[in-house]
Amino acid sequence: MTDTLAPTVVPTERKVVTAIPGPRSIALQERRRAVVSDGVSSALPVYIERAHGAIVVDVDGNAFLDLGAGIGVTTIGHTDDSVVAAAREQLGDVIHTLFTITPYEEYVRVAELLAAHTPGTHAKKSVLVNSGAEAVENGVKIARKYTGRAGVAVLDHAYHGRTNLTMAMNFKAMPYSLGFGPFAGDVYRAPNSYPLHDGLSGEAAAARTISYLEKTVGAADLACLVVEPIQGEGGFIVPAAGFLPALQAWCTANGIVFIADEIQSGMARTGAYYASEHFGLVPDLVLTAKGIAGGLPLAAVTGRAEIMDASQPGGLGGTFGGNPVACAAAIAVFERIESDGLLAEAARIEGVLKPALLALQQKYPVIADVRGIGAMIAIELSDPVTHAPDSAAVTAIAAEAAQHGLLVLTAGTYGNVLRFLPSLAISDAQLADAVDVLDACFAGLAA
Ligand SMILES: *Cc1c(COP(=O)(O)O)cnc(C)c1O
């Protein structure tokens, strides 16, 4: 290969050279309006041409420091060299056969890596699919087949996807499900643990959740309970200590499959391969997607062999599931995490970002909470007097940050959370720069 990889053309610092969005992005936005469904939105209509590490560059030459990583997908960095090399090599070897027709080694290797790195030492098996929502759908299918039960329990503030079943599993109707019904049945939502708002211990919150499910569904009708160990779209809600282990113990005692949706929190994001590890959880099934393949579409359900094997041959799969190029990229991601100690990088990021955000909280009373683990940190904004969620402040900060070349994502049921999911490639200097921009944005808001 003679051509060079991306790093030579992408800067390492943010730099704004036009208005945001710039003229070329505005022109592209016009073309898009004519042909792309209005049902697909974009948080910031700047059109990206190149990216590397923690920087994305738009068509007008503006370089953005990216604290979103495509919602926690390019976890090891944009256009990571090892991912690019592995995918390029695989493209030249074989792009597609369909694993359910003629299989290939890369799929098996990814399943081996998932078995090795998901929590627990029991025998595990996987099925590979294309998207997070598809992993959730398959997790539910597999749990239903194994238990012979229909009920699916989920938690308040959950987000699981945009397919028909997952729409029914989400907490938020707007924008995810409004007008898109009828929805799948047998989905039951129960209270979560939200320490900032409920003030409950993990044990008390779990007792409330369990009692709710026993009263409104009955444990014997539940196939599975699906939890995000740290809720993603819900606003990086870290449950009180003891909440998740108590739920898992109840599931185990009642023959309910405990499913951890680690689509956002997994793959080294929190300084462990899976956030479940922080809570001492060994889920029956683990769902992986977003960060697994460095930006290529790949997702997985991994779990106890006896549960995964309950489905009849042919019952699981799909045309593109476990695509060889995506698998090659995923193998490179696992190798990078291992050989370059990337779990420690997530801990480093927490060590820099969290104290800096706590310092901002001292200055700006609109910051009600700083929370999260590893490179999955959020701040929740609310009115210091009434405690009403302040989504307007979140919108204003995100918009102002973008004007200065900083990409930050919003979250939360009430839109009042700023979430930070930087790639593990972000440097301490880049993080400090991001915090300076945020500080200036909050100062502007307060003025
Ligand atoms: C993003 C996400 C999903 C859905 O994944 P898609 O790939 O967008 O279908 C499901 N669960 C969680 C926790 C997510 O963050």
C-alpha cells in the first residue's frame, strides 16, 4: 500500500476558519433537504470530510475537537490506523459470503474475543448482527425461546433503539416512537435508580423496581429484564450501588434472563471492557455494538451457551450480520485495547475530565450533577432554585461550543444533560482545551 493513512492531513487541534456552518456545509444542507428524509435529523449540520483521533474536519476546513465520537462509536479514535489497515486488507480478501451460507474465520474470532472479554468465566456463545437495535431484538428473541415466556421488562429512562420492538422498550416517545405504532406487546417498564432525583439507596430502589414488576406483571411471565448498566440516552444515569446486583439476584431466583445492554457503555468506554464489571454483574446476555468495530457496523449478543443455543438452527442471523470487513475491524479494536492498554486511557480521561467538571460545578450553579465512569461522563443542568430541568441551557451550551470548534452531545429524558464520550485517543491537552471552551460557554450563559 503506497497511500498514506489519514493522520498526515488531519490537525490535532480545533480550528474554526468559517462561520459554523460554513458555506460548503450550507450548500450541502440545501442538497440534503431535497432528497434526505426530514425524519433523519442532524445535531449540527456541518458536513465532515476527514477525521482522525479526536478531531473531525468539515468540508469548509473547520477542525472540531470531538467529544461525542459518533455517540461512542469511534472509541479508540477516528480512522484508527490499525482499524483502517485491517479493514483495507480484508476488503481485498473477501467482502461478503454470508456466514449462514459459507462461513469465515473472522466471525469465529470475534465470537472468541467476545467470549473472552464479556463478564464471567462460564461457556459463552455469540451471534453477530448489524446494529444495536438488532442486538436488542435478538437478545429478547433468544431469552423468549430459552424461557418459553413472553414478558420483557425495561427501566425508566431506557433507550434501546428505533425498530418496532425497541421503540416499545424506550422510555421517551418523542422523537423515537410518536406516531409509529402499533407497538410490540408484552413490554413492561419499571422504575430505575436515579440517585440525583430519587435519593434512594441501591437496595431501596431495587426493592421498588422488583415490587413494581411483581405487582404489574408477575415474575413468572417475564422472559428477560433488559438494563443499561449506565443509561446512555437517558443521561448517563449511574445507578446507586447495589441496585443492579439486587435486580440480577431477583432475575436469577425467578428464571428471568438478565440482559445487559452495553451498546453504549461497553468496549472499553468506562475503563473496563464492560460497565457491568464496575457493579460486580455477570449478565446472562451482554449486548455489544457501537464501539466494537472502530466505526464499522457490527453488533453482537453474547451469553451463556445454554441460553444462546436454545434457538433452532436458522432462527438467528441475517444477510449482513458479522460482515467480514466489520469483523476484521473489530479484531483490530480488541487488539488495540489489549496491546495499548486502552482501558487505562478511559480511567485517565475520567481523572482529567471529572475534576475539571466538578470545578465548573463550583462556579456555575446550573450544573446540578457531574457523573459517569471512565470516558462516559455527563453533567445535568437544572434551575438552581426550582430544580426544573434546564434543556435551554444545554442547547445553548452545545450550540455555542460548536461555534468554537467543540462537538458535545446532549442527552436526558428532559434534554438537560450534556454527555461527553471522547475517544480514548484524546490527549490531556485536548481535554483541558475542551474544558476551557465549556467554561467560557457557561460564563457566557451566566452573563
Ligand atoms: C445506540 C444504542 C442502541 C441502539 O443501537 P443502534 O445501533 O443505533 O441501533 C441501543 N441501546 C443503547 C444503550 C444504545 O446506546
